[in-house]
Amino acid sequence: MAMIGRFVERQMERNSIHDTIEARYSIFERDGRSFLQIDTYGRQSREMPEKKSQSIQLDRESGLELLKILKRAFHAD
């Protein structure tokens, strides 16, 4: 589990499409600050598919940075 502090672009030599999984998110406030938490879960074929695999959190700053990246990636200017 981690709070993302910043994003750094990296060019990859080999890209592949990963299996589709479910992600759940929650929005919460702590000490007057807003956060987004995204949790990913394993494939249905996994022994414990409901077990959380990864969890990331974004604060306002990293969330806005991700929004810029998403707009650029999906040509949603």
C-alpha cells in the first residue's frame, strides 16, 4: 500500500495488455484533506479472488497530476 507522491513518465520497450480485474475506490477526508484510494483485487480464478492485491492513495496534488496524464493519454483535452 502506498500514497503516490509524484508520477514520473517512463518509456517502456515492451508493452502488454494485462488481465482485467476489479478495482474498488473510496473517497475520504482526513485532517481537512481529500484522498482517493483505489484497491485492486485478484482474478476470479485466483484461490482468494476477494483478497485485496494492491492499494494506492492519491491526495489532491497527485490526483490532479493523474488527471492531466489521463487527459493526455486518452486525448480528452
